[in-house]
Amino acid sequence: MSEKARGKKRLSVWNVGAAVIFVLFLLFFIYPILNLLVSAFMSGGSFSLAGFKKFFNPDYYYSSTIFNSLKVSLSVMVISLLLGIPFSYFYTFYQIRGKKILFILCLLCTMSAPFIGAYSWIKMLGRNGLITNFLSMLGIKVGSIYGFGGILLVQSLKLFPLVVIYMNGAFSNIDNTLLEASENLGCKGVKRLFRVVMMLSMPTILAAALLVFMRAFADFGTPALIGEGYTTFPVLIYNAFLSETSTDYGFASAVSVIAIVFTGLVFMLQKAATSRFKFTISAMHPVQPKKPRGIRGALMYIYCYLLIAVALLPQVYIVFMSFMNYNLAGVRQPGWSLDNYARASRKFMLRSIQNTLVISVVALALIIVIAVVISYLTVRRSNPFHHLLDTISMLPYILPGAVIGIALLGAFNYPIFNNGHFRISGTIWIMIIALAIRRMPFTSRSATATIMQIPLSTEEAAISLGASELKTFVRVTIPMMASGILSGAVLSWVSIITEMSASVMLYNNKSITLTVNTYAQIVGGNDGIAAAFATVTTGFTVVCLVIYLLVSRKQKSGIGF
């Protein structure tokens, strides 16, 4: 090969694309995280451990945040698995009537911001809640919805559908001949469920457990609203960085570093556990669902539909609240009207909708382009550098949104990044960057899984007919990846629209979104207006759900990491 040919190969479009993506990650992710790490160990321009000493100082009780976050995340993970696995098992192995509707409602349960559920449960089971007052009239006292119990209730009902989505795919891939063989050997019923079905599904169970753990760990809105002093890492970071009295960036950075170490350890433990379950299954004979009969069948129906009804209750109640009459003091009045929406329009409603659309569309476009290129480079042009890009793109998956938010603010809060030509901090662009980085893993994993299933011979055939590699990628590979790309993109889109922990640290009145404005109205005590914002936000997630269903065109869907 001549020197000119070798130079042309080095400067191919794929090498240039990989270099551009690496530079973007270097500037907008690696540099902010490194700057955060440096800030955590600096005070007054010199090395200091003041932030860490403050965190572990028994006089402040900040170190209890570790226990609180661990207790919440592990408890939510366990409850979500206990709720989601039986639901998915009944859904997959039995002919439940209304399965399609059940699955759609299950998806709808998780496609909204968790703090909206927290707010709704407060209005129903809080000190002056609708259900609380009704039961009080009957002489029944309800325990407190606030604190650990409330967080556990809200997050578990919000996150168990993620387990269902994962487990539907895992259960569907089990070969029925394995179940028949185990039954012939005397392993039946519950014993077969735990000894065969669960063990075959263990990699997916661990992946679902990690996803639920990370989502619970990173949630800011739920503990901030319903925790009442039960502080978790995102709340502590927010309070340290955006305190009403003073800003302690060093302490907030130190807490962020501790959170990074904590989630990193959990991620490695999950990976180590998953490595013990390496096997392949060829589902040549899929499971044939049976008809539920007798008392067991009735209990299955009751479990599935009652669980979905309870999980959907907060969203339904929020919609009703949005049409209730409230006076200017926020007191419930008789009758129904559209006044809440009229008042919401005067609280930056249109601006919030516009910003939400702009941020979600631009961020999603960046996600799709970068994720598709990375997946192609990782699978079709595998080398250490491309795998490094894939690893970097996955790192935000284990980082709380509050950490990414404070890292970007700290990195781009300098004059060089805030002049008239290159202003990022305080603009809509810093939110786009944060959300694109944070929600890319959904599309990246989905695109990678899809391209791995596409035969390489298809692309080779196109090239042999005279098409260039780039043209083959655009005209052949991407269309064949379309379903996986769009499925992952819709999940990324939903996550962007409902994002709270990073957005609440980065927004201002010009870049405020629907989710942030909803939270602001809740904190401000504007119940009717808050309900109107929450309903509009839920409407956006319903649109996402419809698109997701049109794209997938099947009942059983699952996207693994």
C-alpha cells in the first residue's frame, strides 16, 4: 500500500467521525467531570479535603446521606423486582385478557416524572389529602406518607414497569423444551420457576435491578417533595450548590465525587454478578401461554389489573385536579373549570412548551447521530479507540443528573465560556448538552443491539455492487437499524422530557421547561396551576408512548443495557 493510500485510510470518514465525537465528549463530559474532581480537592487555590471532612463530620450528619440513598435505592430495587417479575411472568406464560391494553398502561405508568407521582400522592394521602380525609371520617387513621415510606411507595410504583419491560423479553426468549425437560425430571410449579425460569433470566434480572437502582438513586424530585428531611445525594448536592444563603461549590463537588464512587462500585458489583451467568439460549420453541383457570387465574387477573390501577392512580388524579377550581390563595373551591390552564398560561406555559420541544428535539437529534455512529464503529469497525468511545458514552448511565448538572455549571461558568460569542452557562444550550449526554445510553444500547443482529453480508453485497462504505451505511445499514434506533430514541425522548435532577440546576426563566415549571409551581403552593402543568407534561409522555408503540408494533418489547 502506498503512503498516499495509507494516509487516505487514516483520514477516512469513520476516523474523522470518531475523532469529532471524542472531542465533543472531551469538551462537554470528560473536562467537566475532571474539573469537578479537581474542585472537590481544592479550597482557596490549594489542596484541601475540607468538603469531605464536612461531609463526614458527625456534627452535620451529612454522612447519613449514604445510608439514606442506599436504603432507598436498594428497597426500591427489591420492591420493583418483587412487583415486576410476577407481573411479567403472568403476562408471558398465561393468556391474560386485555394483554395489549395492560402493557400500554404499564408503559404509561413509568413514562412520567416521578415527582409528579409524589405530588399526587401527597394530595391524596397527605395530612389534608383526599383519601386521608375520607378515611378519617370513617375513623381510620392513615400513617404518614412523608419520609422513607413515601419515597419507597412513589418510586416503586414508578419503576416496576421497567422490570416488566426487561423481563418480558427475557421470559419470551426461554426455550419451551427446557421447561418440558425440567418437568420430566420432576421440577414443576414454583420449584421450576425459581430453579429454571429465574436462573435462565438472571442476566436480565441483574440488568433490570441496576437500572432501577440507578434511577432511584438519581431521583431528585421525589425525595425533595415527599422526603421531608430524608435527604439523599441529589437533594444534598442541590442544597449545597443552590442554597438560599450561600453556594458551597467545593462541598457540592465533594458530595458529587462520593456519589460517583458509590454508583461506580454498584455498577462494578452488578457487572461481576452478571459475569457469573454467561450462557446463550436459542428459543427455537417459544413458550406457549396457557389459559389461567380457577382461583389461581382469578388471583392473576386481580394482581395484574389492581397493580396497574394503583400505579396509574396518581396520574389520573392529577388530571382531575387540573380541572378543579382553586382561588388565588390555592384553596379548593366547588365546581370545575379551565381556570388553572388560563393561569398556567401566565406562568410561562407557552415558553415552557416551546423550550421543552426545542431541547428535546435538538438533544434527541444529537443523541441519534452520535449513538448510531458509535454503535456502528463499535460493532463493524471494532478497535480499542472505538470501544473507548462506547465506554465513555455509557458512563453518564451511572451518574446522577445532579452530578452532571453541577459539573457543567462548574466547567462553563468561566468568562471564556460566557462571552458574547461562546456563551453556554445560563442558556438553553447547556441544558441540551446535559440531557443529550445523560440520556444517550438508551439509544446507544438499542442501536448496538440492533446492528449486531444485521448480517455483515448484507453490507458487503451493497459494497460489491459499487456503493461506497458511507453510502452503504446511510442507504442500507441505517434503514435496517431503524426499529432499534427509533425504539431507543423514544425512550431517550421520554427521559429528556421528564428529566428533573439536571434541569433544575441548569435552567433560568428563559430556558425553563415543562417539568421544571411543574416542580416550581408545586414548591410555590400553586396546586391548580401545578396540576395543569403536570397534565400537559403527562400529555407529552402519552404522545411519546403512542410513537413508541407505532415503532415497535409488538406487545413484548425490551431494551437491555
